[in-house]
Amino acid sequence: MPTVAEIKQAAITAIEERKEEVIGIAKTILQNPETGFTEQKTARLVQQRFQQMGIPFQSALAITGVKGMVQGKAGPGPTVAVIGELDSLRVLEHPFHDDVTGAAHACGHHCQVANMLGAMVGLMAPGVINHLSGRIAPVAVPAEEFIEVERRMRLREEGKLEFMGGKQEFIKLGVFDDVDMAMITHTSAEAFKLGIGGTSNGHVVKFVQFTGRGAHAGGAPHMGINALNAAMIALTSINANRETFRDQDTVRVHGILTRGGDAVSAVPSNVTLEWRVRSGNLNALVSNSGKVDRCFKAGAMAVGAQVSITNIPGYLPMRNNAVMQEVYLRNAKELVGDGSVLVRPATHNGGGSTDMGDLAQIMPLIHPYCGGATGTGHGADYVIQDYDTAVIAPAKAMAMTVIDLLANGAQKAKEIKSNDKAPMTKEQYLRFQRDRAEVVRYDGAKA
Ligand SMILES: [Zn+2]
Ligand SMILES: [Zn+2]
């Protein structure tokens, strides 16, 4: 019977031997970026790799998702998911953008799929899987970046989705029903090799449509109702509310104008926006979302336009399981050295959002980070410089962590599973999110 340290060494050796191949996966995905729910090529690549590794899988989950399932050979036990995200962003100025779609990996998710597969290279080695109890589920999830809301609303109308984030939809579909705990590693441009800790914002997503009345912008503007002016007043009203946002709620309210009018010679009659309200706790989220709705109504009221606000359930705040985090930290320090590991306090909120937060409401998980990138996340200059740090180190650290959880009869995983206090059941989660979904209509002409 090998020791846990020997099992970990077997995993590290296996990953090291196939390092160039694993990094090659990340580089292939970088060259083929696909936004959420369109990740057909990336999903096919994951399926081919699962096939080569002898991992049974299900595909086309929430359109493009892939879920593998591997049985440890040392007996039954809990199931640990190792997750990667398939999707890219849209950044037209990014050096590796797709000319047709504008898709670009400006958030490093190409490395996440590769580090998930890299971890599996280590865990599938005979000197590893033979000594693990329970199961490992490598999962490639679509659509973490909450973008292209109008396109996703069409998918919802066609009955292909209910939720617009991949893990949200996976939860609803029951893909995580047989998973007990999870992990994912995301890239970062900060000066550490591996990091963990902190939380993230919850958010509500809004598709807003102002409807006015078109008219000749020169000859008869008095006959029109200017929907762009309504939107402009709404945005000024939102800014007037910023002084009411509390620092401790880490509020971010932002968005884009997706349609500002159709011809410069006509009073704009149809104006649309995608908007985002983020807050660090659910009470603030619900309250601030209501304030922003009020502002959109104010814009409509001022000029006598109509507004329709489609509120869409966004993501919930992240929660790292403290015991899993400790296990991960020990491995990260052993792998890259204490000085290259960053630990953030659980209360540190980076301001962004992730649907790992949704999963964290119903099960224990960790969301570590790996370095290796430079530039600004979601910016045109966000690129991976050091693939060893962005792909290989996290693959090894996750494999080592899974080994700690599932070796020795999966004792650690069992302990985490029975002690974790998830804030919600799956049913409570779905109810909370479905309560966020509503269409608010307001006729400013009748005010
Ligand atoms: Zn991102
Ligand atoms: Zn990301």
C-alpha cells in the first residue's frame, strides 16, 4: 500500500510526462475561442480527450457541457468534481480574437479546461486511481461569462435553457446531483503562483428596452418620444443613487447600450441596454436591483416612454469550504513554495462574480487561482505568459487535493461532506433564483 505522498508523486510524474500535450490543449482552445453556449469545438476537444483517457462521459448538457465520471478503484465514497469552463469572452481588440464572432479568451478559461484535463492525467495514472475511493467527475461547463444576454433570451424562449449561466443550468438539470464537492482553478495576472480565499459578488442581470415613438428628428421632433433620452435620464438617475451604496456591500452597477436608435435622422424609438447590479450579499443585491429598476422607470416617466425590464437571475456570492481550502493550501505550498502562495481572508471581495458561487450555495467547494497571466482581466491585453504556472501547477495542485480527499477510504471527503453547512438546498436555490426572474413593465405616458 503506497503512502499518500507516494500516490501524489505518481500523479505529479504522470502530469510532468505529458506536460507539453496538456499545455497544447490550452493553446488550441486559445486559438478557437467560443462564447457561452456556442462552445461546440471546445466541447468536442474535451470529449476526444476523455475518450483517449478512457473516461466515460455525457455530452450536450446545457447545449455544450460535458461531464465525465471515473470510479476510484479502492471502493465507494463521495464524488469530487474537477471543473473547467468552456467559454470565452468577446473582446474585439484582443490579439487572439475570432474575426467573425469577436470571441476571445480574455479571462483565461482556455487554461481552466487544460488544467482540469491535466489534473485528470495525474488522477487516471494506475498508481493513483487504484488507491482512491469514491469517484472523480471532470466537468466542462458552458457559459460562465454572463454576456450576450439577448441571444441567451432567445435560447430561453426556444426552451433550450432556463438559466443563462452554465453552472446554474447544470444545477437545475441535476448534473451536480451526484456530486458532493467541487473545485476549479482560474487564472490571474497577480504576482503569485497559486492563491485561494476571498469571496465574490452576487449579481442580477437586466435586459432593458425603452420604447418611444419615431419621428423626423429635424422636421417633427415634437411628434416623437425619444427613447434614447429616457435611457440617458435613467443612467443619470442610477448615478444619483451611487451615494446610497455601502462600501461593505461592494456594489457595482454597470452596463452597455446595445441599441441606441436606428437612424440618426429619426427620433430613437427603440433603445436597449444590458445592465448588471452586483452586491456582496443577497439583501443588498435585492435592494439595489430594486433601486435600479426605479431609475429605469424614472427615465420612461420623464419623457413619456415605455420601459420593459427583464430581470434575469445572476450569480450568487462565492464561499470556499475552509477544510478543503486548508487541504489545498498545504499542497499548493508544497508544490510552489510558501512565498508563491497567496491566501486571502474569506471576507475579501474582488468585485466580480462567478457561478461557482451558485454551486457554493449548495455544496462544499474551492475556487483557487493560478498566476501566469499578464494584463487586465477581460481586457485586450490579458494573455498567458507562463503556461507552467497557468496550467501545470494548478493541474498538479488539484490532483494532489483530490488525492488527499479520496485516499485512505476517502476519509477526508466524508468528513467535509458531513460537516459542511451549505446555505441552501438545491430546491431553496432554485426558488431564490426563480423569484429574481420577472419582467417589470412601466408606461411613463400614463404616469
Ligand atoms: Zn471573466
Ligand atoms: Zn473567468
